[in-house]
Amino acid sequence: MAFSDDDFERARASLLEAAYDQERWAEAMEWIQKSAGGWGLQLVGASPKRGVIFQHISGIPGDLVEAWAAQGGIDPVKNPRARPAYGPSSFRVYDENDFSTPEERRRSAIYSDLYARGDVPYVAAAKFDAIDDIMIAAFCVRTESQGMPGDDGKRHMSALLPYLRGAIRIQQTLEDRAAELVAGALDNLEVCAVLCTGTGQIVATTAAADAELRSGGYIISRDRVLSPAVRSDSASLEAAIARAARAPGKALTSTVVLRHPEASPRLAEVAPMPRPNWALNLGAVVMVAIARPRQAGATALIQQGFGLSQAESEIAVRLAGGGTVSDVAVMRGTSVATVRSQVKTLMAKMNLTSQVELVATIARFLGGVV
């Protein structure tokens, strides 16, 4: 079906509206795939470090998209079709012959298996300017019967690319602005919070978090990347941020212990930010909230810091505070023998050999305050 001038105007208007009303993205995507005469469209943003950041799909079955990701669809080595995404940015639309040879496609497992099974042997592809380390590309897929995209189809799709890029840029700006508004609201609650990307890139902070970053006691900024002041805490914080970034909209919160060279440790809660279905995820997707001293309970700190159970951490804190095994048994309504067994277990976990060592270690970990 021909793509008329009226179609172009409706497609352009749809893209302009999609930037401000994310529910219009589905309609905008349909117009782009129609412009190139395809039956499906994939708009993808991916990072060499983080993999796929966002993926907007129109018309393509979900199982085909999942198989594409599982087979390394964004890897140009495994998938020649991904090559335009790593090439220079332009408003040019490419077809299969621009980035692969027939022989390469015959040898490619992803072509012979996935693309043949899904009847998507041809594509019209375009690359946009990268945002930070995130490359962005659009792929309009075509069937065997539709064949390679013709010059008219590529020309129509190319004419819409500036508007598509504009919509992406505007939405990115709005998502960043939303993060700043969230940080402002948290300021009113005096919350110490950092809003960051899935790799810890700082997008927005509250005033309390700014102060913490400047003091460098618990958290610091390394090239605008959120990092713990004590390097041994880096792995746990990075893992928690990455985990939260992969779980948009889920009630998934991780707790990380942040140590201070000269003060008691604090707990940091790491959680995914709420995101709509059509979010680009290029800005803040994770919130790291650091508990104020009075919020960081000794029991929770010990449990997180030494990998103890809740019962074991409660016993350790009570003993470190001057209690006896008998006191703990009475408090917990159990026998002295049971408490002694629990003490033996928790000391083994902490690699300690005496109760004196236990008291000293807990007091030192909590900065002398239990």
C-alpha cells in the first residue's frame, strides 16, 4: 500500500505526540513500519556494558523477540543485521545488502534459524545518535514475499527519522526532569537519596545526598558514577543497582551495608524506580536511599554485615551490649543450651573463637555504639 502525503503528516503528528504522551508510541511505531512497507518494527536501545536498555515493539510476536535476545541479536558478530546500530549515525535507511552479503546470511545461525522461522529475512534499518554509551536503532522487518525494502519505502522511512529522533530526545529530557522532581519531593522528607541509571550514573540527588557525596564518608562520585567510599562495598552496591535496573515496576528492594572509615555503617536501600510501559530507561531507573543514623538499626546492620539470621544478629547485639547468655535465653523464651548453640553457630559464621572477640568485633563494626 502506498504511503501518501497525508499518511506522512499523520505519522509526523503521531511521533510529536508520542514524546509527551507515551501511550501514543504504539500508534507512532505502526506508522513507521507502514512507511517502510514492513509488518513489524523494533526500536531498541542497547549498551555494550548493560545489554538491551529499552525495546519498543510493534507487530512482532513476543516469542520471536525473546528468541532474538537469547541468540545475541544485538551482537554484530552473531547477527550481521545489528551492524548498522554500531555504525555512523545518519538519517539513511539500510537494507540487508548494505551490511551483509548473501553468503554471510546463509552462514549465519540467526538468519537460518530465527529469521527463517519467523519469516523476517529482510529489514529496513536506521541508526540514531548514541546517548552516553547507549546506541539506538530501528529495524522494520519484512517477509520473504515482501522482499527487500524498495527505494520509496526507504525514502518514506528516512523522512520520518528526524521526528523519531526528536521524540526520543524529548522523552529522555522529560524522564530526566521527572527524576529531578522526585528528588525534590524526597528533599521535603529529608531523605538521603540518589537517583541513577542501571550502571550507577548519577541523574539526580537530594540535598542530603549531595552533602553525603561532598563529605565522602559513605558514598562518593567517581566520574558521576555513584560509588561507596569504602571500595570493598563496591561489588554489593553495583550488584544491587544492576538487579533493580532489570526489574522495572517490581517491588524488589535490596539492602546494602555502606561502611565508613571512622563511623558506624549505614544501610542503603536500592529499589527500581516506577516506569511506564513505553519508558526509554535512559535516565534514572534506580533509587539508592541511605538510612540516617537513627534509622539504621544495629540488628539489621549486623545481619547484613555478617550474613547472620535475624535471631543470630539479635543475640549478637544483646551480648555485645553487655547481656549474658542467660539474659538472652530469658528474653527469647528458650533454654541456655539453645542460645549457646546459636552463639557457637554465629561465631563460626563470623570466624570468631570467643565471646570476647564477638563483643569486640560487634562494637568495632558499629563504631562503639550498640
